[in-house]
Amino acid sequence: MTADQFRRLALALPGVTERAHMDHPDFRVGGKIFATLGYPEAGWGMLKLTAQQQRQFLQADPEMFVPAKGAWGKQGCTTVCLKRAKKTTLSPAMIAAWRNHAPDELVGDVEG
């Protein structure tokens, strides 16, 4: 998966806007960041999952999903190796991160 494919996947979700935070593109819903690109470096993305969701996705593909370093990772922030990512695996994780931050009125609009 490329960075542009990650971006398109995020922006396809309802209510998502792209901004920048700490020199990285980020994706927000309801003003809250749920995903970023270029973290921890080029070729990676990050999803703000819960710790339980993180464990689930790490089990599914431990080479694609890696906990972020430090306290953020312990809370569920999960880095995504774009080179290993496939849409069928990343899409449910992206939707989960989006759902964690989306306003209730948007959540019912997306399956997954």
C-alpha cells in the first residue's frame, strides 16, 4: 500500500478532513485525530486504536501492525507498515480507529 492509498482509505470515511500535526499529515473526524501518515517515518502510518483493538490487529498481522513506542502504544496507538499493508486488512483497522473518534451521528453510516 502506498501513502496515497492510505490517505484515500481515510478520506473515504464520512466527516474526515486532512490536516497536519507535528509535520505529519493527519486525518480527523469531529476534530479528533484518528490516523496519521509518516509516523514514525516515511512508509508508515498510525491508527489510534484501543488497547483491545490493537491486540486483535497485532494477532491478525504482527508484521503489518506494531505498537507505537512508549505510553501511546500502551494505550492502543498502532503503527502500520505500509509496505506490508493490504486494503482488506487495513480497512477494518482504519474503520475501528475512525469509529473510536467519530460523532455518534456518523458511526451508523459505516459498516465494518
